[in-house]
Amino acid sequence: MSISRSAAVAVLFTGLASSPALAATCNLTVLGTSILDDEACTVATGRGLTRIAVGAGSTIVIRRQTMRVALAGDGPAGRRRHARATSYGEVITSGDSDDKTCYFNQRAVLCVEP
């Protein structure tokens, strides 16, 4: 029985919908350049939203397969913080057998490992 990619992603996010915050290690590479390398991060998921808090104020949000990144050095927190985030567009989620989850597209790769 075949299952479509969007249905598979929906099943994955449904399983994560009520997960508590999880301490993890994050790696983010953009256009082949390492932005975050083995940084401590906290992952919280719920209702189609994955929010990852990294180090000293960086935030990564994955909402309905779209990834936005706001690094701590991008400016002050607050209402304008959202406008300073960089959108990397639609991402595909991949789960590895060693519990590492990666989100990737043509410009960015984010891997989260508990």
C-alpha cells in the first residue's frame, strides 16, 4: 500500500503533537556553510509546529513544513524579531534510525539529535 509524502509527514507531526520539550544537539548548515555546529538546543512540538530554542537566544520554527531561523546576532528580541528571521521555505523531514531528525531543502539542512 502506497502512502503520499504529505500524508507521511502529517502522520509524523501527529505523533509529535503532544511531545514535551526535549534537550538535544542541533546542527544547521546553510548553502554549505555551518551556522550552528553541535549547539545545545531545546525542541518543543505541538499541532504542526516545531520550535527549537538554540543557545543564547536563537530560534528555529518549523511550521507546516516551512522553516524560519532567527539567530541571536540578528538583532534585539521583541515585536520586530519576527521580521528579522530568515525563511528557508519548504523543508522535508527525514528521520534516521539513530533518532536523529533532519529538515532539509535546497538551501538549508537542520539536524536535531537527542
